[in-house]
Amino acid sequence: MYNLYQSQLRQDIQTQVYQKEHFTIKLFDKEYFAIQKSKKVGPFVLKRYQIMWVTLPDNEKLVQEELKRLKSIYGKDRTNISFQLGMNNEIISFENVSHRSKDFTQDMKQMRLNIRSYITKTYGLRVTVRENMPQCDIIYDISKSDEQLLWEMNSWAKERIKKWMKKWVKFERVTTDQYEQFYGYWKEIAWEKGFNIIPYNQFTKLVDYIKQNKKGDLFITRIDEHILAWSVCLFDDHRIVYYQWFANRDKKLRNIWWHAYLKFEIMRRARENGFTYVDMMWGAPTGFPEHPLAWVTKFKESLWWIKIEEYGSYDLVLNPLLYKAFGRYTNLKHSK
């Protein structure tokens, strides 16, 4: 399985661009890159810890001992809230044709619920308050021809892409003079949807870093001066990672399907440059239509895909009172 979260690329972005507090920790006999998230509240500095892409061993006793060790070390400080573990253990992977069965969807949901129950009861962990690693990954195999890729998409995506390929929509790399406009659209969407984005100076640092090191680029589709859809992509080994993406919210231009065309063009260019996969990262688990990413996932699944269902993120609670308060704050924030 592909691993962006423990890759050198992500470590460089987290440390050099975002300047996150970080450390290395040994867990389950492996070395992991970890992040510390701190927030000053009055005279106190509240801290949460996070390791993404952890492989949970089959040895229950080992896991229980390691979690106990973590709690004894990080639970001493009463301002420490939790230690999040993003688990990459694969439940199942499948192609989109399998997803059309209602029975399969229900079976997948029950399988995940059984795993959640096992993890929470056996290890005393909680399903995370704030999901920082997706419960599933959606990947496009772009080794196929344009005709094959189009044939395997659903009819809505296929029709629109064919239409826009012939007409006025342009696909381009973002130039330096477009950074401010690009970021402005992103900020508007973040405000409307109620999520946080990085400050503008970090955004420009990210773009400079990935371009200078040939580790990524920014792409847009546009009509005249109007940007329709845009994406920040990372280049890592033989994959392009769809790191950030958003579409124009103007009522006259609003159409999420602009992204189908943007993704298709990225796939074509990626294949021409030797890449074999486009990784869409975030996805809602199969069988959970109430998940906040369900509508995004439905769109991502309009194109041909491979879906990998993983355990997802769980929290080791260090301070129950602070954890409860953090959970309420997070839920309130995302309900706006």
C-alpha cells in the first residue's frame, strides 16, 4: 500500500513548510514520524499527538502493552488531551464494479462496525473526534488509454468530459501571478464550508517548495479569466496525489463536474510523464451516507476507481475531561 503519511515528502512539508512540532517515536517495533499540535488557552498549552499510517499488529498483548506505555509517558502531563493513531490496516480493496451491489455495501458497513467494536473494546481506544486520516483511499489506475478511462466512468462524467474536451474549457498549470486569485477562491470556500486552511504565506511556501523540488504543481480549468476548478497535486514516486482541490462557488459557474474534466486532464498528463496512479486520498467509508465526506466521495467515485478500506483513526485518551471538551468544540465547529 502507498504511504504518503510516513513518506519523506510529507515529513518535509510538515517540517519545512508548515513548521509543525514533530518527533520520532518507536511503536510496535517500528519508527514513526509524529506530529504535536499545541494550542494556548489562557496560561495553559493544550497538546494533542498524532501518528498517521500505523500498522496495528495482530498480537493483542503487544498492542495493549504499547498503548499502556504511551499513556504512562504522555498521560503524566494533565494538559495532554489525546494521542491519535491513524491505522492503515486494510479491511478490503475492490474495484468500482463491486460497489454497485446493495448487499456488498451492507456487508462492508457491518464489517467496519465489527472492527470498530473490536478495537474499542479490546484496546480501550475511541473512534477519533477529528478524522485526520481517511477511513478509505480512492485510487485511479491511469495506465489505461483515454478511451478505456472514459468507458469505465459513469455516464454523467463521461458526457461532460467529452463535451468540454471539444469546446472552450482550458486546462493549465497555475502561474505565479495567479497564486493570489487561486488562494482567494480557496479561502471563500473554506469560509462557506466551515473548515480551516493554511495562511497565505504558508500556501506560497508550499507551492514554492513542491515546484522547486519537482514534487508537485497546481492545475486549473478555466473559461476566459474565470477559474472553474483547481487542484494542488503532489508528485511522489509513481503517483500523483490529489492533495487539495476545490471548485468555483459562483452561482453562474458552480458545477462540481468541472472537476471531472480537471481530473481527466491530470490523468492524461500524468500518464504521459510516467505516472501510473492518481491518489484521491480522502473518502467516506462504504455504507455510511451520513459521513461528512459522503457527497465528495460520490463525486470521486464517478470516475473509474480502486477503493481501499482501512481501519481509520482512533484516539488514545490522555485526559478524559479535556478530551470531552475538545470533542464538543469540534462537533460545534463542524455543525456550523
